[in-house]
Amino acid sequence: MSQVNLWTSAEHALWYLAKADGIPHRTEGEAVLLEEVPKNVKRILDVGTGDGRLLGLLKCDRPNVECVAIDFSPTMLEKARIRFADDPNVTVIEH
């Protein structure tokens, strides 16, 4: 049986984004991330960035941190590029 990567499908990516806020304990997990990443961090690499939600949260307290956001989903990359369009410290890369 071959696996199909659904993340290349715009329909799948948009379906996930529509339900993402309802994922149980998501905010608790995000709070742990915010606590664990030092406030004085210089650079962040986000592999599988999706729409950039987690980088956006991290940049609230660390606005000048240099970030590289990597994903392969065209839909997610488009959303991340829109989110960070005005932020010269974020580079969004397809990989």
C-alpha cells in the first residue's frame, strides 16, 4: 500500500486550518513552547511551519528574532507568506 501525502492538497490544508483551533489541549502545548524558547533567542528554524502560527506566537514576545519557516505544502506556504509579508526577519522557504 502506498501512502499519499495529503499536505500537497489545498483542500486538506484548508480543512486542517479550519479545525486547528479546536484541537484539544492545543493552547496548553503552545504555552509550553512559549515557556521553553528563551526570550533572547537569536534565530528560530520552524520545520513544517504550516501557516506560521507558532512562529507568529513566538514573535509576539521576540519581535526581532530572525526566523526561517520551512514547509512543502503550497497552500500552507502561501498562508505563511501572507502572515509574514511585512516582517523582514522571516524567510519562508519551500522544501
